[in-house]
Amino acid sequence: MSRLDATARGVFPIAPTPFAPDGVIDWTSLERLFDFYMRIGVDGATILGVMGEAPKLESAESVAIVRRAVARMSGKPIVVGVSAPGFAAMRALAREAMEAGASGVMIAPPNTLRTDDQIVTYYAQAAEAIGADVPFVVQDYPLVTNVTMTASVIRRIATDNAGCVMLKHEDWPGLEKISTLRAWQKEGALKPLSILVANGGLFLDFEMERGADGSNTGYAFPEMLMDVVRWSLQGERDRAHDLFDAHLPLLRYEQQPGVGLAVRKYVLMRRGVLADDAQRKPGAALGATARAEVDYLLARLARFDPRARGV
């Protein structure tokens, strides 16, 4: 497996972890999910992220998922979330993931960091812990981590650590941050850095126009993300926006804090990718009314995107 580098672009879906109703990992659905990603032609995948319910997994389960992803998505870069309260656990998972064939790891800052210097120091220590040979992604998701990273902080992290090759941009609002980072690169004030965006895809249309390289989120129709990224890079602005606008009501519904993963898993179940929409406890579940609302959104989407028909 090739190592992740700053040339990475395209769509790297965040993979949910499928569970049976009793909380056991559904390995058959997991393989079907990775096969689905390969069939639609994604550029890579990220596993064991926030939406992969990583904190609920045992260490042996996490490594087994990495091995399964690498095996089923042969030739595609696999990024593994290794965020942990301490560096010992982070180091262990990072090394095992890389030995299993992963291309890089993703690190989110702990919610205890408050100053710029604390954030920069943390990433320097994390890079030392996982090893200088391991490429890593900085996850900038203040909505969840409560850690605010300015563009200047991201530049310091990238400059100080050769292993920093990608930014997972999830700031909200964050369009100006993308523009600032890209301007610095044009000026030669920032090294090459891949920028993949997330936030459920809510701002993908304009994030691509600001200079993003692609998407790194887990929307239940990753094919739409792929089309918007491709058409944006090709300069087909209206075509990209038209498709994005058709999906926006479902994107918005899926982005609800607390139940977003439940929505995503339900739609993937409806699409035949997952056998069940269960989450490992503690986890949210959709009630009958919410499911009916999602079904209504899917029916409306099917009028514009045939991939939603029959779901």
C-alpha cells in the first residue's frame, strides 16, 4: 500500500462500522461496504473516525477492521483514525495500522487544548509518538472537539512536521480558511498540503470552488460527492451545484447532531449496503416518524437522482 501524501485528492468516504442489533460487528456488511466503495470508484477511505464509532471498539477489533479494509480495497489508500486520550494507545494503533497496510493516520486534537502553542505542541508530540515515517491527517473539527485551529496554526503544524500531508477541513464556517491556506501556498508560504472537506458535505459545493481537493465525509450517497468533486474540478459549476442542491435536504437531515449517524446507517441499510442500522451502545436510533421523514426525502430525491430510486 502506498503512503499518503499531499497529492491526495478525490473522495475518501468516512466508513461507518456496521453492527448487528446485539452490538457484534457485522463483518459481512463491513465487507459489502468496502466492496460498494470499490464498485463506485472512490479514491480512498477513512476508517475508525468519529462516525465509525471508534471509541466503542476494542483494540483487536480496530486492527481487524483495518486489515479487512486493506484487503477489500486493495490498491486504494486507507486512512485510519488513531485519536486517543494518550499517546501510548495512539502509537500502538498507528503502528499496527501501518503494519497492516494502511496509508496514513488521522489525528484529532483533545478538547483540553486552548492556545495556539498548546495545539502546535500537541501535534509535534503526536507526530513523535506515531513515528516520523507515518503520514498523518490533521482533523480540524471544532464543532466536536471544541478546539479552534486558525489558518496560522495549521500552517505551523504543517511546517513543523514533515509527516503532516493532509488537512481534514471541518471548520464551520471555514471557506475563508481554505482561501487563506491556498493563497499562502501560491505565495510559497505554505508547503503542499492536501485539503479534503467534511461536515457531512454541507458546504462541498463552495469548498471545492475555494480550492479543496475533495471530500472526506460519510454521506450515504458518496456517488454524489464524487460527481460534485469531479464536475467542480472540470469547471462544470452549474452541473455540480444542481446535483448538490437536489441532495441538500437529505444532507441537512443527516447532519443533525446526535442522530446523524443513525440517519446515515438507515439510508445505507435501505440501499442494501448494511444489513442493519444498529449502533453499538450507547447510540441513537431513529423512531418511526424520523424514518418516515427520511423515506419522504429519499422519494423526493429520486425525482432528480435515479440512484435514489427503489431505495
